[in-house]
Amino acid sequence: MAEGGALIGFLDRLGRRAVAGLMEFGFAASLVGESLFWLVMGGKRRQPVRLGPIVEQAMEIGIGALPIVTVLSGTIGIMLAIQGIYSLKLFGAESRVTLGVAMSTVREFAPLITGILVAGRSGSALAARLGIMRINQEIDALTVMGISPVRFLVVPALVAMLVMLPCLTLWADLVGLFAAGLYIAPQLGSSLGAYGNDVIELVKLNDMLHGLAKSGIFAVLITVVGVVNGASVTGGAEGVGRMTTRSVVHAISAIVITDMVFVFMVTR
Amino acid sequence: MVGRKDNASANSVEVVALNTHYGDRQILHNVNVTVKKGEIMVIMGGSGSGKTTLLNHLLGLLSPSSGTIRILGQDLGGLTPLEHQRLRTRTGVAFQSGALFSSMSIGDNIALPLREHTKLDETTIGIMTRLKLEVVSLAGFEDLKPAELSGGMIKRAALARAIVMDPELLFCDEPSAGLDPVVASSIDDLILRLRDAMGMSIVVVTHDLDSTFKIADRICVLDRGKVLALDTVEAIRASTDIRIQNLLNRRTEEAELDPDAYLRRLLGPGAAQTNGANRS
């Protein structure tokens, strides 16, 4: 009898968790839908999405992340160059290193690293801000004033993220390639200018778009994960901390998995 | 604008046969409340009586399991989001903790509904904001952030934000909780002034007896999710119901008379199970 109870208890918990997880997915999907609705229809309903908060968020998400994105993408560019030359030397093809570095930076490393950085910086900040607003009843206050919290809080963050993440990724492309060149040019005994010409010749528009499209998807993922976690905060300050951590872990996992799926679908 | 016509009915709030659940637990049992136009209704009850739940239903933040809620003549259950949003511009809410937006100054907090719902120019919005700040005696504080204000000032600022659109119906959640008696009394005076000067209907949720008797026209006493009494101040005072008298005289519930039940609670559910297993 006791074993049956334990099994039923386990199934009960499993079921509840599955339902909760599904509801979170549903919430995320409805958030995206509602955000699009407000972007398109807000003006007609006399509830436009305002430019001020978008610019404010864009400064915070984009300009604020510039230093760290610069440092990390530069470091990764150099790291790729070193590893590339080392591994290509094994079969005497180190002159082909520019191709490898350029492709992997533009198609993979720049969008991925930028996405992970922004998820850690701004996704968590978004979750914490919304979580605190929720426990202070500020979200309820917006609702009862007849101001849609999605329009007022989510859409500006989403638009800012959608604009700034591809911009940051483009910047990371440039910095990464430049830093790689600083190592590669002397190693191959050529000039930085010749390296630059090689890169321009090798990197096609298609490769750039591949990376930028991914960063757009990451932008939506980071925002939605941050909002879903922030909006489901319960249990005071501890709850805010827990959901902030959860939002970073979920956002980074979502980014890496989506990246793989995207590459699988597009590249094969 | 159909709502305006319905408004001719004299009731600002009508709750009919409201039942609500939180998970599997029933919170409100068959609650019926009406608030007349221009009336101050105090919803009173101890902790866990369901008064906050009732307020959240009136605000449309929760949806009921069954029953009808009509606010200013409109049934909350049958409103489209757009209609609900319009209705909300005609009501004001002052939350217990104030719920002021911490990233904005007091002035911006109070001006927010005007900026979002009207096409007034900034000069007019500034004047209206300062006007409401004068009403709650906070003139000159519009540039401070909520974190720089005291508890009483936050509650008054929240009231100013709640009335900035000149609502027909105002909800106040525990307006005097956590304040010293003098400040609490000044907030009660403010609520009375608002009703007298602007003819608002006001619903106040509180457990504070002094302020209840000072401001209420009628009192709704909630206890364990049921309406225990809904009557005028005099009638509530004169009530012979033992539970109401306990609440009014701040007496605790009578001591448990069933020692077995007491023992069972102390042992907890796990102990009860092992007990049963041993016996069988």
C-alpha cells in the first residue's frame, strides 16, 4: 500500500512538472505573439510602443556590453588562430588557416559568444528586474491601470535585443577577425593588409547572414527566457535570485541547442 | 461607451455568488457584496479571511471558479481585453505596499496613467500631477524616487497615483497598515475627503478596526472565506454574533476543546499513518 502511494506520488509530481513545463512553453509563445500584436496594433489602440524605453534598453544591452564583447571576441580570435595554425601544421597546410578562422568566427564563435555574454549580462538583469517588479506588485499596478505589462516592459526589451544583438555580433566578427590577423599575419610571414584581403575574399555574404540570423534568434530566446522566469518569481528575494540563475542557465542552454539545430538545418 | 449607460445603476460593485479556489483549496465560499455609488465599503477580516483574494478578484487579477463580478455595471467575465482596459481607466487602485515603480520619480509615477491614456500635453500633465500631490500633502516631492520616501509618504503617493485619472471607483488595500496612529489617521481623513470632494465609491480592505469605524459607511466582515456580516457600522457594532464580537474586541478564538484533534495535529500526518499501520 505504501509503495503504491509512493508511486502515485511520484507520477503525480512528474505529471505536475510536465504540465508546468508545457505551460511555460505556452507562456513563452504567447509572449512573443502578444509582443508582435502590440508592435503592430499598439498605435491603433492608443497604446503605442514608445521609442524612449527601447533606446534606453538598447544602450544598456548594446553599448554597455561593448567592452566585454570586444575583449572576449578578440581573445577568441587569437585563440582560434593559434589552434588553427597548430592543427593545420600537422599536414603542412597552415597557409589555409585564414579560411578556418574566418569561417568559424563569422558563422559560429561571434554569434555564440555574444549571445552567451548578453544572456549573462542582460537576460539575467531582465529576469531580476521583472521579478522584483512582480513581488513589489508593480506588474499588478500596471495591469490595473490598464497598461499592458507586455507592451510596457517586454516589447522594448525585445526590440532593443533584436537590434543590438546582431550589431554586437557584427562588431564581434570584426574584432575577432582583426585579432586573429594580428597573430596570423606574422606567423605566415605576410602583412595585415594581405590577410584582410584574404578574409574579404573568403567570407561570403551568406556566411555573415548565417551568423547574424542566429543572433536574431538568440535575441528572442534571451528575452523570452528572461521574461518568463522573471514573471514567474514567487517567494521574495530568494525567489528572485533563484529565477535569475535559472534564466541564465536556461538562456545559455537554449542558445547552444538552438545553434546546433539551426546549423543542422541550414548547413547540411 | 455602452458602459456609461449601465452606470445609471446605483451600484459600483456587485459580487454575486462568488466561489474561488487556490489549487484544490476553496478560498471564498458564495460571497455576495454590493457597493453603492458614493459609498465607502470596508472589507474587514483577519489574516487568511480571504479579503486579499476578494480584492484581487475585484481588480480582475484572478478569475473566479464561479459567480459574477460587476464593476461599474460591467461583468468582468464577459469583457474583451480592450473593454477591460477601458474599464480600468475608470478605476483606481492603491496597493498595500504602494507598488510605485522604483525606477521612476514620484512625479513620473503619478503622471504615468495620464501619459499612457490621455493626449494631454506635458504642461497640463505636470499641473495635474502637482494638483494630486497637493491633495495628498506631498507637494514638492515629485522629483524624489520611491526609495527616498517614508512608508506613510509611499502610501499617500500611491493614493495620488490611484486618483490621478479621477476614477469613479477607488480600491485601497490596507491603506493604514504598518503606519503610526497619527499618519494612519491622516490617511483615513484623506479617504473621507476624496469621497466627499469627488463623490468616488471607495472599497477599502483592512484589518484595522479604528480606521474601519472611522471611514466606513458599511462593513463587510469576512471570516474563513465567508461573508459573516454586511451591514452599517452601527449594526456591526451591535451585532451579537460571537465571531464578530471576538474580532471587534480583539479576542482570540476560543481554545480547542477536542484534545484528540489537538494531539493528532501535533503528531502530524506521518505519525498518524505509522500509528494506523501499527494498529492494522
